[in-house]
Amino acid sequence: MIITVASGKGGTGKTSISTALALVMEKSLYVDMDAEEPNGHIVLKPEIKKSEDFKVPVPYIDPSRCTFCGMCSNACRYGALAIVKKTKKIIFFKELCHNCGVCSFVCPVEGAITEKEEKKGIIRYGRTVEGVDFIDSTLEIGEGSSTQLLEKLNKIIERDYKDFNVIIDSAPGTNCPVVEAIKNSNFVVLVTEPTIFGLNDLKLIIEFVKSIDKPFGIVINKQIEKNRIIHDYAEKEGVEILGEIPFSRENAFLCSQGKTLIDCGFEEKIREISIKIINMVKKSKNNFSGDQK
């Protein structure tokens, strides 16, 4: 089972919820897919067993061999290459390159375009004292997109962790990295907070999750007594609320010290949320099987 914990905005408590779920579930793997700012290691404190560089092929055009025919720039769907025939100038926009290799594939001159591997990030593997397997990734400073790095993480999960309960801690928002974090999931946990901003961004990510037909539920973090803003919306839209984590200054202080929600006394609540998730996943699978029949 793969569960992605996501939210429409930052600071709602994705890492608090995802790390806690990883701690209560059996044979779990926690994957931090917020590659621009991973912080799950601060909470879970894993022992890092190994790390590896994530590299991608970057095209290099040799101006002494290039005929400036423009076939490479015409084939590049991302606009990462521009060939100025009159002045015989090659312009490469590294930030737009998706490292797909089509430019070297279509080039008619042998050796005019070669590819060199370039480091884009790092992937770390570890394990916590509680027995949770751990993976996180960090994008290199100055890199514009983490999508390829997250694609690599998904391949690692599919290859090496098929029989694990995988908890993915997503980046905030509804951008491409979030799409990559959610696309292989069996269930999406949407963490929100009971504020106008929280509700606005919750609506955006619910619209997105519905568009890709993923089962989901809401966890309200930092819930304040008598605040019904998220409840009223969920009742109106027929969205399942999986659970609530109440707000208190003590909880905020403990979390700021790198404590988990389990340390804060919410193990029972997190277990209740995990049971609801498992039941909803089973239900969604049964419905899918019935549709196929």
C-alpha cells in the first residue's frame, strides 16, 4: 500500500502526520519527496546507511562539428535549445532541459551532440530505531525542478519495496512534484488547518486529486475547539474526515523540538486514522474490481 500525505499549502503538518503514520504501520517505508526542503529526518532521526548521487545526462554540442541545421532545436519540445543559423550560435537553456536525449537522437552529424552526466541531487537510505525504513532526497542548490529525482524515487519504491507500507511525504501545493508524489498512490491523505487560507488551498488540491481519481480523506491539524470551517466544507462536499489533531502551545513546542505526534501523546489518534485509511483503500480496490467485472 502506498499512501501520499499532501496539502494545498505549506506548514499544515504533512511531515508530522506522515512520520507518525510510518511509526504506527507495520513494515513501513517513509519517503520524503519534498526534495527542495526535506525535513522528515529531523523527526525520525534515522541512521543513514548509504547515499547515492542522482545524475542525469546533459547534452553538449560541439560547435566545431555542428552544421547548425536546427534539427535538435526543432525536436526539443521544452525549448531548451536554440540554433541561430546566420550567426552560427548555439544557445542552451539548461534550466529548461528535461534530459530526454531527443536532441542527440535526431542529430544527423555523428559526435556533434554528446551527453555528459551531471549531478542533480542526492538520495539517502536509512532506518530508524523503531524499525522504519527511510529514504529522502535533496535537490542540488540552484536546480529548478525535482521531478526527475522524484521519478527515480518512485522507481526505487516499485523495484525494492513492493511488500512495504509506503508513506510518501509530499511537497506542498498542486505542482509537478506533487503530481509525481501522488501518481502511484493507493490513497491520499490531505492535511489541512482550520483557517481561510487552509480551506482555500484544500479546495485546490481536492479538485486535483479528484481529477486523477485517487481516493482521499482529510486530516485536520491544529484543530481549535468550535472551529467548524473545515467540517462544514467536508459535510457539504461529502468528504471523509479521517481525524483531528488539536492545537496546543505544548504540542507546537514539542514539534519544534523535533518530537513526533507519537511522542506528543497522539498514538491512538494516529492508529485510528491508519485503520480508516486501510479500510478506505480496501473499499476502493473492491469498487475498482467490481467496475472491471
